[in-house]
Amino acid sequence: MSATIYLHWTATPYNWVRSGLYHSIIGGDGQVHRLHSYGADLPAHTWRRNTNAVALSCACMGGRPDPWTIPPAKPQLESLCQEAAAVARSWGWSADQISIQRLMTHAEAAANRDGRVMHDNYGPVIWGGTGERWDLLQLEKGGPPTGGEQLRERVRQLLSGEAASGPAPLQFRRAGSIEARGLPLATEIDANGSSWALATALLERYELPFQWDASHRRILVGALDVVPRFQDDAVQASVGWPLFEMTLERSSAPVILRGIVRQNRAWCRVLEFAEELGISLAYDPFRLLERRGG
């Protein structure tokens, strides 16, 4: 199949985040949790449509008995469209290429609305289906059944530049240095006081094998003892810089952390790197000790 972006909801509360099903899950506050590299195929997000596909999902619609007690929130839908636009842009798509064949909701996919008859119609009843999946058919309770087209139009606007310009890039105040494994490590201090370092310098300091995947803007790390935490304060697109991801070198490519591309080099937050990779910390002054794994 040609490359496709599928938009979902999780039928859960706003804070539900689990790896394995979707590439990214957007929480109720609009926070994007990137769980798997967009270059990896996941097995079970959209029936018979999981190859060469990216699945983005809003954590919502988990109300019982009425799912609309936890509806898609405005920040979620905005982040969903921004993330879809970012994926489309990385694949070289322009605004006029955003069609139902390339970007569709699970409701539309379940009903074969793209013209590719991949399976029986298990989509919305109003489209002749069994009603098993109706993700984003509507964006609000009682709203029109045009959720997919509304979302595509928003993505087109983002790609064409009609939307408001993006956030100003996070500012860096000064160069610094910390100790890592007993040796100095060059850092940069941002406007919030956080320390950043070159991702490759950190990986080399801790003798972790890695390779740069330029086509997907990611660093693949060969570590067997890392379980990503998917932290709530992970770097977001609102940082204003192009993002890269650090993933584990597995078929599902679980994301360890996200960082920024600055001066054509990959930078990540030092503290986040240490927490994700199981590195002991000390303070006064802040320094990195040995890696214990985790």
C-alpha cells in the first residue's frame, strides 16, 4: 500500500498512554507521546492497513456508558493535525496532496471510503457498516459526520502556511560544561535553565552503540536493558526546532526520547537522557555518574 496516515481515538480516559498500538498518542492536554518511530510498521492499529502506515490517536471517548463524556478536546485535535502535518511534510507531501487516500480516520478506513476495498465494511452504520469502528466520524457530540474532511482541511492549512506561524524556537543562553563519568562534557543552557548536549557525545561517553538513520531523522540505539518511560515532559514540537527521535534498535522502534536538530546536529536534554538510560546523577554540582541500566 502507498504511505498512509490513520487518525484514531483510543476509547479511554485522557491520560491513557500505552505503547504497541499507535505510533503516537495525544493526551487530553494536547501533549504528544511519540511511542514508536514513524518509520516502523506496527501490527494492529488499522485492520489490513498496517503496512507503510502511521497511526496517530487521541486518548479520549472512554466515557461509560456515554463515550461523549470524554470527547476529543480542542488541544488534542490541534496537536493531532500538527503532528499529521509534520509527518506529511517529512514525506514531502504538499497541501494539495492531502486526500482521503493519504490521510484518513479509522471510521473512513473501516468503511473503505478511500476506494480501496481492503475488507468488509466494519465502519459507521450510516456508511453501511457494522458500526464496530467510528473513530473521528464526528469531532463533537451531535456534530456532522465529516470529521475526516475537517481534519484534512486543517492539515492542508498547516501545510500551506495559512495557519498561524509556529512557535519561536527555544532560546539558548550560554555554553556550559558538566562532568560525565569523570570527564568534562560540553553543554548548552537554554532559556529555562536546562542543559542540552550532543546526543552522539552522550552515547559515546557511555559506550552505547548507535547509528544515525537520516531518512527518518532518528538515532537507533543498541541497548537491551532500556524500557522507555514516555515521560510527560518529553520534548514537544512547541520547542520550535526540528525534532529527531532516539529509538531502540528493534522492529517496533520504541522511542526513548525526542530531541532537537540545531546547527545540523542532534541535541537532547541531559537530564532526560540520564533518566531514560539509567544513569546515576549527582547534584551541587550537577553531574552524570555511571550507567546502572533500567
